[in-house]
Amino acid sequence: MDTKDKAKFPKVVIVGGGFGGLQVAGNLEDKPVEVLMLDKHNYHTFQPLLYQVATGSLEAESIAFSLRKNFSGQKNFRFSIAEVSKVNPEKNTIETSIGEIDYDYLVIATGSTTNFFGNKDIEKFAMPMKSIPEALNLRYLILQNLEEGTLLATKTEKEPLLTFVLVGAGPTGVELAGALAEIRNHILCKDYPELKKEDMKVYLVDFMPKVLGPFSDEASKKARQFLTHMGVEVLLNVKVESYDGDEIKFEGGKTIRTKNVIWSAGVMGEVPAGINKDIIERGNRIRVDSSCRVAGTQNIFAIGDVAAMITDDTPKGHPGVAQVAIQMGKFVAKTIMQTINGEPTETFKYNDKGSLATIGRNKAVADLGKIKFQGFFAWLVWMFVHLISLLGFRNKVIVFVNWIGSYISFNGGSRLIIRQFRGESLANKHKQVSKPD
């Protein structure tokens, strides 16, 4: 298809280069449309492996891939780094950091960010992990606190620096707790002979009665057994009351002295201004119809974590997982072409392919429909699925080699402190990695 005269084609603007945005753009290849993707970064982040960047097992570049390079052969695709500040549905334009942009069809695929549920103190002092900059900030904080712990003489002085509290026992919290436990069990005394294994403590807390809440009971119980065996203290039915940077308090009076609180207790959609507040559902998600159209519009779509398709089958919307975004992205690309061609559109049906979570070396849980299994085989399946899902052959090779090296040596990763992360940087931790001295 000759796409040199793009002005004659309908313009599809995609906001966000995550799993959903990639699918929309890719499935519009060779179609009579002009595709423009906007993102505040020029790369796609493979979020399921962010926790390995945070713990130094992988370098950031191995889970990121250039959006321009990914679509280098797609003639009807363009990309620009931009932040979208407002949608103007009545004008069919969006306001961005690079100017006002018009569209014929708009796809909002902005994903989600950390939800602190309105607690400003926790937001100020706790560490999120939803992006590569945040994962790197967390890595530097962890390593700096371990380094500082080697300089202190008493256990009381070391305790808050070497105590890690993960709030939220979903897949992110469970996987990160397992990774920190493996650092303590296999790496701590090798890298830091001044410290003892017993000096480092890892807590996983949640106000729900089980870990991995959306998973099956079998997976939840086995995951908790794995964590407990690795030395993680699991605290369930516990609600966080406050955190001041030195001590985390729970309802009921329990407190833990810690400089390391990692928050994965909830997410909320990143909704640009201009969307009707009446259609914002729980979790700051945009209400969409069965075709992923934003309620009250004909040419605006929302997909993935930022979309809430409320139906009898999904009264709370779809789960915030990559497969939902991927399937919605493919569906919306098809729906846009059906609309352009004057064909009837279809109803989105989510095909749940199952859930996977790894707790550590040889330890994972898998719920694949009616098939449920745990342990070594689940761990192999988890590795395979994540490897084939990474963008770029080079990234696949690098991650695989890193995993093999870690498995053989029990001491993989580099754990370098490239930049200092200072306490005063916490206020800006959502925006960028702290600046070096």
C-alpha cells in the first residue's frame, strides 16, 4: 500500500506504548490509516520483569525496547515523545507537550500508576515500582541501605536499613519479596561479609486474607508456603495506617522500623483531563462499552488498565493484566477498520489464558484454566512465557543468559549503584531517577 499521501487516510492516534498500544499499532499495519503513537518514553517497558531490575538481577535495557525500532518497517506508523495533558472530544484533538494534535480515532492506552489511596505520607515516603525509573530508584535505595548497614555497629542501628516491607501481596509483591529473600539467602553474605543473613528481614503484608488474591486457593497456599520457607514473614488481614519514612504503623498497634517500604497495594488508571468525570469508575478507570468505546463517544477508545468494561460477566471490569491489554488492542484495531469500512462491529470477549507468578528459584505457581500446578515445572513455564513475550531477539538472549548465570552461580546480576538516590528525591520519584551528585 502506498502511504506517501497520508492526508487522505483517517488518522489513528494511540496514547501509550504499552502492551495494548503496541497491538493497536501493529494490527493496523498495511491498513488505509495513518497511525501516530505518543508516549512520554521512546521505549516499551516489559513490566512483569521490573522487579528483577529493582533487585539488580537484570539491567534496565534488557526489558525495554525502542518503539521506533519495533515499528521501523511499518510505513503508516509515526512516533513522537509527548505527554498528553487533555482530550478535547468536541474538537477531535488532544493537547500535548508538543502541541495540539487532531485525530479521527483516538485510543487511550495510558495504563496505570500506583494507587496510594489518598495517603499523602505513604505516597511521599514509600517506593512504587511501575516504571523503569522507579525500579532503578528502588534498586539504588536498596543497595545504598545495605552499604550503609555495613558501617553500623549495633543490630538496633542496622535494623531499619535492612528491613524490607512490601505492601500488597499480589504478583508484584510476591515476586519482589521472593527476590529480596533470595538476595538475603544467597548473596548478602557474599557481597557484604560485614552483615549476617539474620540481619536482613523481609515482610509481605496485605489487608486481604491470602496472598495472590486472584489466583486459585491451591496457588495461594503454595505461594505462601514457598515464601515462608524462604524466610519471608507474611502478615495478612493487616491494614497499613501510616508510614513516616522511619516506622510503618498498622491498625491494631503493630509497628515495624524500616527505611524500605515498597508499595504495590493497588493501581489506578492514568486518565488524561477532558474525559467526562461521570464515566470514571472505581480505580480511576474510564467506562467503555462492549466495543471498548469510551462511554458517550463514537471515535474514542480506551483499553487495558485504564478501561473499565462493566458487564454482568465483569461487574468490576477486567483484571489489570497484560493479556487484557493485548486482546483489547487487537480488538480495537479490528473495530476501527470495521467502522471505517461501514461494517458492523463486534463485542469484546476476553479469553483468560491463565495466571503465572514466580516466587524464586525453582518456585512458581500456575493457574492455566482448569490446570493448576506449582513448583519447578511452573517455574519453567513462567520463564518460557516471559522470554517469548519480550520484544527484541537481543533482549531475549540477554535475559536468558542472565537467568542461566544466576541459576548456576547463585549470584547473578551486577547490583551497581550508578546514581545516588537521596531521601529528598522521594518527592520526585514518580517523575525520574534522582540526579547524581
